[in-house]
Amino acid sequence: MSVFERIQAEVEGHPIVLFMKGTPQFPMCGFSSRAVQALKEAGATDLRTINVLEDPEVRANLPRFSNWPTFPQLFINGELIGGCDITLELFESGELARMIGETQAAGTATGAESRRP
């Protein structure tokens, strides 16, 4: 599987994906730390994070995939939202909480439907 296919699989396979430097517990840059904090405060409980420092191939190619040059990069429902500044602006306006709430509610509904006989 190519690196672009792996990135696409992550973005499509999880409702909320943050490509970041480090982990939520140990962020390796201030921008990643602030983005994770905003997501958590906005109610993100189903957050998939990818540590780009552990995967040089993803780190090198994600900017070409997304056409976004910096990290972190936030994707919601397969769509690039942006980096730290945009995430913080959305958080401060309340829009991030709305987006996350809708995404997680849809994921819960989809999960319930998939368990029906």
C-alpha cells in the first residue's frame, strides 16, 4: 500500500483524525499540543491521532496529499479542516464543538445501525 493510500485509509477510516508531532499525552510541539487541547475541550472523544515523527514517509508526503504545508493537520469526516490556527479559531467560535458533536453523533448512530440484525 502506498503512503497516499495509507493516509487516505486513515482519513476515511476515522471520523476525526489529527496528524500531529508527538502524541496527545506527549505532544512534541506547541501547535500540536494546542490543537489536541482544543479538540478535547470541544468534546472529541473518538480522536484518532497519527504521530508524524514516528512515520517519516507520512510526514514527508502528507503536505502533498492535503496541500497543507504544516503540522498538525486536522481532518473531520475525510475533509481537511486545517492546522492549529484554524482549529483554535473554530474552537473559539464554538464551531469546532458543533462539528465534533455532529460527527460523533453520526458515528454513534451508524454504529448502532450496523449492529442491527
